[in-house]
Amino acid sequence: MMAKKPPKPAPRRIFQERLKITALPLYFEGFLLVKRSDHQEYKHYWTELRGTTLFFYTDKKSTIYVGKLDIIDLVCLTGQHSTEKNCAKFTLVLPKEEVHVKTENTESGEEWRGFILTVTELTVPQHVSLLPGQVIRLHEVLEREKKRRIETDQLPLMPPEKEKEPVQDYADVLNPLPECFYAVSRKEATAMLEKNPSWGNMILRPGSDSKNYSITIRQEIEMPRIKHFKVTRTGNNYTIELEKPVTLPNLFSVIDYFVKETRGNLRPFIHSADDNFGMSWILLLHQTKQNKTNKKNPKPQTCQGRD
């Protein structure tokens, strides 16, 4: 199988704007043709898989999604025979609807199937035809999704609210941590920044007391330097322990403060969804220290294809 160059991700500015709508981690993105139960025809969307939710945009540069689909309760994913050349078709069978999907080519179809099944089944599927680098990406996403589920389960239960329309300053209440947050130690954060400087130079991590947070940064002025800043929770706000303490309403504002004060020289450490290699070694650093059991979710069945 010839490797086809994946579509370029959305520009970084667009990526940052979308983070203001939802803090769910981005696992995969690309164009999809989608036909939902209330549609007669397929519609073309730039689609992002964030957590277990598909976000649909009219094009790659749109900052506000026009629809989304939660697939955490996926019953099964069925393949469909396609008469169109170089086109993959499959159906997402959910408890309340069936969503028909077409991809631009067969390889991207295999990737979408792989990522969707990985985040819903919490295991890397064995029946998809992918290259070794693509399989590594699935394992990386699997570890990130397990970590996200654990962190989400630890949050206090919130009373149900009416869903807000997507606006610029909205942050997803189910995952209120910036994407540059990693549950790692000071030493592990330092190693991450030194090994992959192209991914960013600022990490948000738990504080040594396990109650507050810390920021670890790596700056290259004359020579690389690592610094750590304590972020203390004060009521509903967060205070950065500087010479003149700065108090901000949330952790997203804390990250924005460092970015703006350094005029963009500090960038959140974010693993790009189009990288073929890299995050597995980071997650293994602290995986052995975690003894918590993942929340058990019913695994969807992978149905046989329809001819």
C-alpha cells in the first residue's frame, strides 16, 4: 500500500481559536462526506475527531463548527461496498441514528476507521490496513484518551445545564484543562520539552502538593534554560506566583498570560495530530506509576460490511 500524504492540518491560528470552543484533545482531522438521518444528501465537512466527538466545519479555516456528533456510545461501525473509485464508505451505528460517511480515498477511510474504533473501544483495532507509523499514532491516541477519561472521571459532578451555542470564549466543562496539561513530574516535563522543542516550550502540570499546578518552560536566549512557576488555586481563581503575583479566572487565561507576556515566544506544548511518531515514550514515563482502573465502557462491535 502506497503511503499517501495526509491533508495538512488547519493553520495554527485556527487551531488556537478552536481551542476556545472546546478543550477536547485533537486526535485526527480531514475532509469527510457525511449524511445524517435528517439529510437527503452527503455534505462535505472539514472534520475533527476530538476526544470521542466529531466536530464538523464548513471548511478548513472556519473557527466555529456547524455541527458535532458524540460517538462514545457507538454500537458498531459497518463497512459499505462503494462503486466509486478510490472512495471508502462506512456507517456509524449509534443508539438513536445511523450516520453514513464517505472519505476522499481508501487510505483515509482506513485511518478514520482506526481512530474512531480506537477512541470508542479503548483498544487499537487489529483489522485495519495501516502503515507502522499510523499504528503508532493509534497507540499514542489510545493512551491520551485513557488519560483523558481518568481525568474526566475525577472531576466533581456538575449540575446539567442547557448546552450553549459555540462562542469564542466557551471552554468545554467536561475537560477544563488546557491541552498543554500533562500529568507528569517536574523531571518528566523537562525531558518532554528538551526532546521535542518543535511541539512547544511550555507545559502545565500538577504541583508537587497535588493540589495546585505548576508551569514548566524552556527558553533559549543564550543557552537553553528551564524554569518552573507555581500556580495556586485561590477560590475560583488561579494565582501565578511571580514577584508581583498575577490572579486570573482560569487555567486557559494562565496559559494565555505567558504567551502574551512573552509576545509568543512561549508556546503551549501540544502534540500535533499529524506527527507519525513521538508521544508513546512520554506516556510510558508515568504509566507505571498509575494504579487506577479505567472506567469500564461497553465495547462496540465491529459489524460485518454490507454488500
